[in-house]
Amino acid sequence: MSTFGKHFRVTTAGESHGKFISCIIDNCPPGLALVESDIQPQLTRRRPGQSAITTPRNEKDRVTIGSGTEFGRTLGTPISLIVMNEDQRPHDYGAKTIDVYPRPSHSDWTYLEKYGTKASSGGGRSSARETIARVAAGAVAEKWLRESYGIEIVAFVSSVGNIKLFGDRPTTDGDEIDSLSNHPKFLELVDTLTREKVDEFLPVRCPDDAVAKRMEERIAELRDQHDSTGGTITCIIRGCPSGLGEPCFDKLEATLAHAIMSIPATKGFEIGSGFQGAEMRGSRHNDPFVSTPAVDDIALSASVGIPPSRLQTKTNHSGGIQGGISNGMPIFFRAAFKPPATISQDQTTARYDASGEGILTTKGRHDPNVVPRAVPIVEAMAALAIADALMAQHARHLGVKIAAAAQ
Amino acid sequence: MSTFGKHFRVTTAGESHGKFISCIIDNCPPGLALVESDIQPQLTRRRPGQSAITTPRNEKDRVTIGSGTEFGRTLGTPISLIVMNEDQRPHDYGAKTIDVYPRPSHSDWTYLEKYGTKASSGGGRSSARETIARVAAGAVAEKWLRESYGIEIVAFVSSVGNIKLFGDRPTTDGDEIDSLSNHPKFLELVDTLTREKVDEFLPVRCPDDAVAKRMEERIAELRDQHDSTGGTITCIIRGCPSGLGEPCFDKLEATLAHAIMSIPATKGFEIGSGFQGAEMRGSRHNDPFVSTPAVDDIALSASVGIPPSRLQTKTNHSGGIQGGISNGMPIFFRAAFKPPATISQDQTTARYDASGEGILTTKGRHDPNVVPRAVPIVEAMAALAIADALMAQHARHLGVKIAAAAQ
Amino acid sequence: MSTFGKHFRVTTAGESHGKFISCIIDNCPPGLALVESDIQPQLTRRRPGQSAITTPRNEKDRVTIGSGTEFGRTLGTPISLIVMNEDQRPHDYGAKTIDVYPRPSHSDWTYLEKYGTKASSGGGRSSARETIARVAAGAVAEKWLRESYGIEIVAFVSSVGNIKLFGDRPTTDGDEIDSLSNHPKFLELVDTLTREKVDEFLPVRCPDDAVAKRMEERIAELRDQHDSTGGTITCIIRGCPSGLGEPCFDKLEATLAHAIMSIPATKGFEIGSGFQGAEMRGSRHNDPFVSTPAVDDIALSASVGIPPSRLQTKTNHSGGIQGGISNGMPIFFRAAFKPPATISQDQTTARYDASGEGILTTKGRHDPNVVPRAVPIVEAMAALAIADALMAQHARHLGVKIAAAAQ
Amino acid sequence: MSTFGKHFRVTTAGESHGKFISCIIDNCPPGLALVESDIQPQLTRRRPGQSAITTPRNEKDRVTIGSGTEFGRTLGTPISLIVMNEDQRPHDYGAKTIDVYPRPSHSDWTYLEKYGTKASSGGGRSSARETIARVAAGAVAEKWLRESYGIEIVAFVSSVGNIKLFGDRPTTDGDEIDSLSNHPKFLELVDTLTREKVDEFLPVRCPDDAVAKRMEERIAELRDQHDSTGGTITCIIRGCPSGLGEPCFDKLEATLAHAIMSIPATKGFEIGSGFQGAEMRGSRHNDPFVSTPAVDDIALSASVGIPPSRLQTKTNHSGGIQGGISNGMPIFFRAAFKPPATISQDQTTARYDASGEGILTTKGRHDPNVVPRAVPIVEAMAALAIADALMAQHARHLGVKIAAAAQ
């Protein structure tokens, strides 16, 4: 299925070499101010060609709203979005050998196994171009979350190859280590980082001058070596109301994991303390509750029917989710991206027809690292997961009050 | 929603203090031999009280099949399973203070925020007891996968706290590190490890004598300190046909991540090279294709309509999935579990009514580490994800041939 | 799938000869007072053996709540219900010939075609016993609708064979006929009929002494002839808020039709003017709007967040739904039930193995008419459809206000 | 939700005054030959302006495939279709009064109640223009069904107002009446009627010269009276394999009813004997089985993995479905359409603001009867329901064989 969400429901279509990429957003609440220019900025952030270290192809990616709005407001009916494929150039991948060899660690082979048909764009739906539809849909979800609940979602690059923003994991008491959520650099960013700030660190989107510089150099180095590298993105969701996430199978961390692990090239996901948390003691990992200070800036979320949680936690190893349900603290997670499979080196690999091996040559310029461009994609998928959880909670929420009133 | 899967569809119900845990499996293919004793072994593997280092409560957990089978075969109609709650004892948690304080990093608070109602079992659906239904359903899925496709799913404990089966990550060429999939110990296990072998290493289920011994000692130490620790589980899926997984949002790694991250206490998920893969070069991470040797033992899967992939990969950093679709190689992933939140130490935390802090005392004996018991749960959730992907592929699969025949 | 609803979600299992019938209700709002005795009355109304003209088998059908409630209130977690099969007697259908011949117009043959397996209960999931789970789930939905919104659902028998409560359709001006919604008898019932009143007309549940008498005689006559007959049920839903139903595919009449046509033996569904409406002029069929009188008894529904519609319609040929969305007027529909296929007459029909024809003998006493017993089933399915639509609207509803507030 | 189907899954968007109508078809099997000209004919059949008695607006309705195909074959990935709104003219409805009065029996009022926002196109998603997306998606489904299984779907107008193709219901033995399925005229059409034949009877699409003539005259008469009338459409599905339809809630007649009752203006649905069946005796209504004659022209469906049913029925009061599952006989159903609500007469009705009543004037030329144009819409929705049921069966089907083979 090319659908995400059960309530805020997004269906996408499109591959590199069709006429357009498209997306239908079903169930977006009515009355939201929405025009193309609300969506375009994230599409532009996703575009390649933003700097010397990213691929120079200039995709235009202009979005058109086809339905679901009138006079700049959503109607409550499905919102249809399309982005034309202007720069198709299907033969720029070194057509000769990729017709003979499935590209290693690409989806050419698995799509053929799945569908029994070989598309000229290989596994077209696994191309980076597919993510345009996600980003467009996510931009709509984000606007709703921001304007109606004050929710902010900010992602940034936390590592490129082995160059890491949060350095080595700080060891504390003997055999115990500590979680990202206690890292001083992370605590500095968690409440204040904005997308504008992140974009000051283009082309790598890692919010630290020294680390960003090293990342940029590393990427340039790999580009010159016709090689590539992976990295990680950390994402912070601020202002999320408590109570979101469904018990059992649709825990909030599970739907976030689903959302993020559906992004091309992801290899890992962790919430809160993550894999580091597995090494901690319970007495240290547990997040004690404290009363929430009475502040005015939480008034907005109170006004929309979901009052802020009266309790907070002192630490946040939980990453804002306990028992699968948001507790009102910042939600944060980290995603791992593998190195891009398309590299400008010769690779020895088997032929499609299993008749033996040979040399696959992939010419052209290719992104040696995609994580900076993946930042808006991660934000989009996080927004879709949260918007869906919010609507799920609303579906039952009024019922709570009603039942209470009827007692 | 308490439902997992779109095709092989499992719905569960039940919390610690109700009359029973239940589960309905919809769409299980007909003709499968199925009696209670096919399901019971995994439930028994999940049970606490299996050794000195796990909690001594003796839950009986006998499963009853209520419908969907006749004369020991599935009918194709929904299979209903129930397990009675025999050992409820709702007051054994130190009733006095847990009525006043929500337990830190437990779900007491978030369930209250979500539902506006305080259950005596706290967040009942987040209790470990809920996982009984998953394991029961998973046992049915596994049997179908094993008997019809020869698919084997084996999970094991790969770390407890900072004691790790696969040790430190082997550094290779300068700034590059290598993935789990090249680790000699892992390569030794990936093709041969069985559940029987894993259970030889009870109580910790880590398939290495020396490491298992250290884990056992560490858990005993923490028990004596009234503390707890987390750990990781690695899971291998062998014999999975190529072509499973849906492009875009329901990539196989995404639905596996969803499945696994829905297990209580999980904090992280990684597929194949995982977070290590993010640090590798593309030229090293790429898995070159080679022809699949013609062997007889793949005949079974060929006989059921899904011929084995004609190509394999030399390395398997991809973890058996490329572009979101299985390629026929072993699928493997790793999950991180946090330390259990319930510890027999006093904890300072806020009151439910936000009127200030105090001391929460949680008496009784509690599991200092749950990962050995989580092994069958991980296997169950993996089975449910694969069974669902198989049926999704079947839905369209015949169509492929039909369309081809019609040409 | 054995699941109904996307929000108020019911999954059922069970056939005649298994151990129990079961049902899981997911997403029922928390805080609703709910004990077994809230559910039992509708199960009892559904039971056979209530009078001389229905089948004398005495099924006990006691429901047990296994989870999802505590101290008599729903927790918001899945509600699990089971009803034991106490009276299985699988061989009372004339075992000899039904092993050789699929029963005409029964599901023996189609289940075999579908699943490739022959169950001793024939198409077990199409047996009347399956409807127990619907009625149990519907009783929960109805309680929520009634207590929280003041919605009342009342169904009754409107015809048995060709004996009709509403007689021939009144012709009005020349070539035009009129809809049920203008029938004087219907207008007399639409605002006042209760289930208690309906049950005063047992065994046929047709709220008119003379007509009920004739129906009873007709059924007795057919019983003596070892034959059967069908009938229709009319259902009224009062107090349904406006705004329910999703545009396009999930129009409220479409989901009601789905719900009702899923009841065994149904052959037709019509909403409002129905098939008669197809013969009317637009100028007569159109329902003009008038202002809703300001009355106090609509205060309840106002208090729960869905204010009553400020406009009503003068006539109600629409049946309370316009453009697929409820308008606040009474919703009413009619369902046709075929005559029961199981009759105590010899029938000439083909053998399972297609080797020729012979005589199928079905002994025992069988219901010559099921519509009186189907009344609570129709009410249950209507309740499930409305509850689901309500939650769908809630999911988006708060969003409306929020977006408005944010402007 | 604007989505139909769980397997062959269609999501639509678009209202009259947006830029385009769009549709994404998810899960269409790969390898199907598909170009725009496969879809266009049904869109053209749906278009208004085909004759003197239909509305003269000339909508062009050219479909564009944006993704999911390459070199004229489906890839298995989502198929995106758009149709531009070329003829928007939002003010041609008599702008002055429709801004003040919600149109009776239209969706202006209910959409406002639902979404809290008033669109210039009234209930835009309930406009006839929305059905373009259904017809486009249905054309794809039909092609797959026809080419892969030999399934044929043909609908036709069976009544306009009280002018009926099948005349009065034939009375047989005393108090019994007979079903449509025994009507000589119907039996003449059921095996042979084609779309080409139906279109010979344009503009009314009723396959009988005399009746069609009377219908045409009646529609012209109502047009001159500035009034409208309804009608019924009968649809036949030939060549449908046995075994389709899911027990319990997704019986084939239930999903067909859902599909058909979601078409704008429908008021009723009946399958097989329908409401007439409710008046029949069981001994007459039951369809005895007979062996299926061995014929070659069923070879196609055998070749695709679903062998034809070895049994047929002598009569077909069941309408091809028994126990919710297809039995291989022709499926047929009937749908009732109300008279169009938009008429060129003054109507007295309430103001939007409930401040009193006045006169709504709706100028322009309006369709006095929509059933001829609804014929391709009914065919499309029937195709979507059958395609979905086929894929549901496939999902489990291979499993049947596999389980059998494993025994």
C-alpha cells in the first residue's frame, strides 16, 4: 500500500519517469489556511543542487493544489497535490551496463522479483523522487499541527559517517553509560533549535560550526573518491500533547518507527535513550515525575481542548513517550541512513539473467551523502505520524467527556 | 487500534486484571494443521519463573482455541484464542504508594492522560501480560510460514546491559567500521541457529557459554541491588521468499520496525548494518550480486509458487531487504529494550494530583531484565509482519501470471 | 475480514460448532458504564425459542466480558466478549444426506469453493449463530450512543411474506406514487416507537395488532407446510446528530447498507424513499428546509459538543441523509430478508462431487421465518455504523474549532 | 475516507471548482496493458450532453495517466489519474438565491454542518463531477477483470419514474410472487447483453425499443415541466469466479451494496430476488444445484488458477451469491436513484441562517433524469468491488494449496 495513516491519511503515487508525482491527503481538517506557498519551502529544502557537495541536478518541484481548498482554506475534502517530473533524463545513469546488471544494494532486483516487470527507472517507487509526495503531505500536516496545537518539529544532521555531533557517549558511573537525553549539547538544542537555525549550517544541516565543517570536508573527500557515506538524523518534536499513541500495536514509537523506516535508505531508528538505554540501569533510566510549572505559553494547547499534562519528567530518557503514549515532554528520535548505493565506481556484480558476473559502471554525478536532504523528509514523516495519532485521540476524546457528563 | 496486519490480521484484548487475554486471528489460510499444542510452547517460553533470575510468579497461560478450526485444521475463518488470567493479585505492587504516585517510566500516567480513567492495573494494556496474545498469534503465523514456505525465525539475546555477544565493533580500514553482518560470530550463527540451541542457554538465551555466564551474573547482581538493566535481541529470518514488502510506506523494514517497536520496553530497531551502516562507505556497504547456487533444499519454496531468487548477494549489509523488498537473503534485525521500570527501590516522584513529590515504594520481586523472556515475543511479531507481507504479495501475485498469460 | 468499522471497530469470530463465539470491540470510549447485563437483553431478544412459531432450541447465550472494563466502566482499551456454544449438536441436521448434498441456497457449497475445506457446520460463519457477536457488540455501541448523544434505534417487522404493515403504496397524483416517509402509519411510529412497544407484538414484532395476527397465522401455516417465508424490517434512528457520514465512498447510507447487507439472508436495502423514491418527481421528493424549533429536549446533544442542526426538513423523503451526510432528521431504512433456506422438505439437488442429483432431506424443526429474531441484529448493525461515523466525525471535529480559533 | 477497497484500493479527490479531479489506484497488478484510451470510453459514456434529453454542458474529461505505467503496461506501482476541470463556471447556478438558501435535498446544508465551512460548489464532493474519478478507476479494474478472468459487467436502465422494463411483478401461485430472476425479459438479457447493445438505446440505455421510447418521452415531458424523475439501473456481472466475498461483514452483497449506495442519488439496492424475494416461499426461492456442463469457454478462468465451480444452480434467485460468497452464477443487482434535486422551479425553503423561509430560484438547464449517465458509474463501482474481492481471495488462495501440499 502506498498509504500512510488511518485518520490523517496520505496516499502517494509516482516514480522518476512518469509524468508527475502525486499525493492525496484525506481527512485534513477543514478551515486550515493552505496555499501552495505553505508547501513549497519544504519541497525546496528537499531539493538537490543546493550546494557544491550535493548533486547538481536542478529539479524544480513546483507543487500544485488540485482540490480540497477554496479561497485559501481547506474544505475538509481530500487535498490533491501534484508535482510535475520536469527533469526525467532516464538514460543518464550509464544506460549500457545498468540494463545488464541490477545495481548492488539498489532496488532494481527486488522490484523485478516483486512485480515481474523491469521498469526503466529501476525500482521507481524507491527513488528519492518518491519522497516529494511525502514532503508535500508532511508540510500540510505540520501546518495544522503548528497552527492548531503549537507543535514544532525540527530535524538536523547528527552524524555523517563517523563524524558525530554528540561525540562519544559519555560514560558515567563505572559500567553504566548515559543516554543522549543527558548529553549537554543535546540539552542545549532540544528546547530552542529551529529550522532556520539548522539551515544556517547548510550544506550539511548539522548545528555546530566545527562539526559541520568536518562533515563537509568528509563528504567532499568521498565525492572525489567516487564513494559515499551514510549518517544519522536526530528529530525533536516539541509541544506534542500528552495522550497520543494507541496501546499495543500502534504505540507512538511504533508508528514513528514505521514512518521513519519507510524513508529510503534508513537502517535504524531509536527513540529517547535508544540503544544506549539498553545499557543503563533502571534506577538511572527511570524519569521521575515533577509538577509542570504554571506557564502561559502552554495556553494555546490548553485552548484547543487538550489541556497540558500537569506532570512533567525531570529527565527524559523515555523520549517523551511512556507505555506507547506521549507524556507531553519533547519527543526525540534518531534515524540511521546507509551510504547511497549509487556510486561512480565500477562494481563487480551478477547479471540480471544470472549468467555470470561483470562490471557495472554508473556514470554521472551522484550524491555522496543524502542526510542533509533527508532532513525535511524526516520532519514530514514525523508530522504525518503525529497528525494521525492526534486524530485517533480526538475520535475518542469527546467521547470521554460525554461519558463523564452522562454519569 | 489493537490490530496488527492488513491481511494476516491479529486483534488482541486483555489486561492484567480482567478475566482473560484474547486474540482473534483473521484471514489465516485454511487447511493448516493447528491445535493448542502448536501454540503452547511459545507461550511457555514467554512465561516468567523459568529460572532463579526471573520473576518467580507462576503464570499458567494455557491457551484455548474457540473457533476457526475443526478436526485440527484451520477452516479459513477467524481463529479465536483465549488465555485465562489465573494469577491476578492486583495489590501485590505495594498498593499504598502506587495509588498516590504514578510509577516513573511506567504507563500509569500516560494512560490516565489518554483515557481520563485510572485502572487498578495502571496502563493495563502496556503490561507484559498483553504480550501473551501476540505470542499466541505469532505461533500460528510461524507455523504457517514454516510448513508452507520453510521460513524459520530465530531470536536470541545479543546483549544484557553492556555485556555484548558481538563485542566491540571491529574497526577495519582506518576511518571505516564494519557491520554486524560481517562479524565472524554472527556469520557462524546466521545459517544454523535454532530455538532449541538458544534454549540451551537458559536463563539468558544468549548462544555463547562465556557471554551467557557473564550476563547471568550481571542480572543476579542487579537483582541484589534492587535495580534492573536492559539489553538487545537479534532476530534472524531464514528462507523468506524474495519480493515481500510494499514500496513506499510499507517497506518490509518499516513494518518490521512497527511490529518490533510495538513490544513493550523497546527503544530501538535496526535492520542489517543498522546504525553501524551509517558509518560505512558505500563501496563497502553495497552488496554485490552473485548467482544463486542450484540446490535442492530450496525446492520447497519453489513448489509453493514463489520460486527462489536466481541471484543472491555476496555480503548482506542490507539485512535481506533492498528498496523495502526482501531479496531472498536472511533477514536480520536487532531491537533494544530498556531496563524494566519497576524496581524494588524507593523513588522520589510527583503525586498524581501534582501536589508535590514523595517516595514511591514498589515492593515485591521484579524481573531485573526481561530480554530473555522477550525472545519469543520478538519472534512472534516478526512472524506476523512476514505473514502479512506474504499475503499482500499473494493478493497481487496471481495477477502477475494472469496478466502475463493474457498477453 | 471479520471486522466492521474503522473507528468503533468490531472483530468477531466463531461458528456453530466451536467452543465459543467471540468479539473484540476496539476503540470504545472510556468511562462508559458497562456490565454484562447491559448486553444480555439484546442477546435474549435475538434468541430462538421465544414462542410457538420460532425454533424451539433453547440457546442460553450468556455473555462474559473478559477485558476492557473495571469496576463497571470501560477503560478505553479493547472490550473482549465471549458467548459459549452450549448447544452444539452437530448431527441434528439429518447428517446422512447433508454430507452428500450441499444445501440449496445455503453456504455449504460456496464455503467449500472459497476455502477448499468442508466444515461440519457447512458455512459456519454464515450461520445465524455468528450474529450473536454482532448483537453483543451492537449493544455496547447502542449504550454509548444512547447515553452520550440520546440516539435511539428501534427496528420492527414491516412485512412477512406478502403481509405488509404499510399496505400498498398510496398513489397520489396520477402517475406519481408516494414514499414510505409520507405513509400515515409510518408517521405515527417514527417519533414514538420503542423497543418495549415492539416487543408487545411478540412473536412477530410488527407493531399493529391486526397485521401481527395475520403474520403469525401465515408463519404457522408455512411451518405446517414445511416451508418458509421472508419479510422486511424497518429501522428508525432518532436523535442522530447532523454531519455524520463521509463524502464519496463512505456516505452514511453506504456504510449502513454495508452493515445491513452483511446480515445473513438479506437481499435488499433502501434508505428513506428507497425504490419508491425512484418513481417520484423531484419537486415532490425534495425536502424543503424549515427552521428547527427551539426545544429543550435537544439540549443533551448540544451539550456534548455537536449542536443540533438549526434547520430541519418539512418532509423526509431523504431518510435523514443528504449528500451522504446526516441532516439531523430521523434516519430510516428498510431491509429485505429472504425465506430461510433450511426447510423440512425433500429437495432435489446435485451431489458435492457433481456426480448427479438426488434427494436432500433436512429433518428437525426449523424457523419458517427469521425476521422477528433479526430485529435486534438490524438494530445492532445500525448502531455499529452510526458509532463509527460519529467517531470519524469527532476525529476531525476538534480540528475545525482549533483551526477556527487559530485564525 | 475517500478510499474504496482494501486490496484493489482507490483513493479519489476533487470537486467541481478545483483545478482537477484525481484518483490513485493502489495495488493494481503489474503487467496489465493500460493506456489512456482504455479509460476514456467509460468517461465519455458518463459525460453529459450526449443527447437532447441530457444537460447540454460539454465537459471534456480527458484523462491523463501520471504514474504506474511504462511502455503501456502497469508496473504494479500506484496509478495516478487526473482529469482537468475545464468548465468550472461556479456562478451558473443562480448565484443570488443559492447563497442565501441551502438547496433542498442537496448537500449544501449537510456539508456545512459537517465541515463548518461553506464551499462555493456546495457539497463539492457530492457533485456528479466526483464520479469521474470512480469511472476512471473502474475502467482500470474492469480491464483487469476482463482480460485476466473473462469477467463482464453490463448495466442498463431498468426503469425511469414508473416506466419499467420488467413491468409488473408476475404473480404465480396464489399468494406467491416471483423474482426478477425468473422474469422472461431478464432471462433473455442476462447471458447476452453487451454495453454496445445497451448504447444502441441511447439516450436512455434501456434495452427495449418500446420501453426506451416511453422513457425518453417521459423525461422530455418532465424537462418541459422543470421537474425531474428517478429510476433504476440493473447490473449483471458474468463470469465471476466462485469463492469471492468474505464471510460475516464483507459478504460480497454487502461490499457491492456499499459500493453502489455510495453513488450520489442512490436510495436502494437489491441483490438477486431482492425485495421480491422477501415475499417468496423458501421451497420456491431455493436454487437447487446441478452439475456444471463441461464447456471450453470456461477454460480461461480455469487457466488463471481459479477453476470454475463444478456445480451451478437451476434458478438464480440468489443472484450469484450464497452465504455472502459468489457461486459462479451471474451476479445481478438493482439500484434505485432518486429524482435529481436540482430543478428549474422555484422552491420555498429556509435560509442558511435559520431566519425564515423564502424562494430559492435555480436557473439553468438541469438533467431531469440521471440514470442513463449513471450506467457507467454503476459498472465502475461493481468492478471495484469485484476486483477487491478477487485480490482478497488471492491473498489466501495460494495458502490453501500450500497448506494442502504440506499435508
